[in-house]
Amino acid sequence: MKTYLVVLFFVVVAFVAALEVEDVSSPHLVQKRQITKPQTIFVKPPPGCIFYECIAKCRQRGHQNGGYCTINGCVCLR
């Protein structure tokens, strides 16, 4: 009796899997995906903050990793 239930279980699982595979391959269920190109936004740095000068100033102050420019000015990394 246990063997019969195990075999029946596997038959049902195989049947359900076959139905799912058939549904995916049907043409009316396939969804189209639209791939968009990434948009690059260029922002003008704030006046007085130039990235290479900011890195140099931070290194002169003892910050080994330099720094980067933000809207508020130069930010040094630890």
C-alpha cells in the first residue's frame, strides 16, 4: 500500500511538472521584456571643488585614502 502511494505521488508530480512546462512554451503567455538603456546624469561639481585637488588636500592633511567632492565641498576619507 505504501509503495502504491509513493508511485502515485511521483506520477502526480510528473504530471504537474509537464503541465507547467507546456504552459511556459505557449506563445500567448510569453511576456516581452523591454530593455532600456541606462541614463547617465552629469552634474557640474560645486565651484571650488576639483576632484584631484580634493584628493591632494586630504592626503596632505594625513588622510591616506584621499577624498571626494560633494555638493557641500570636499570630504576626506579616513
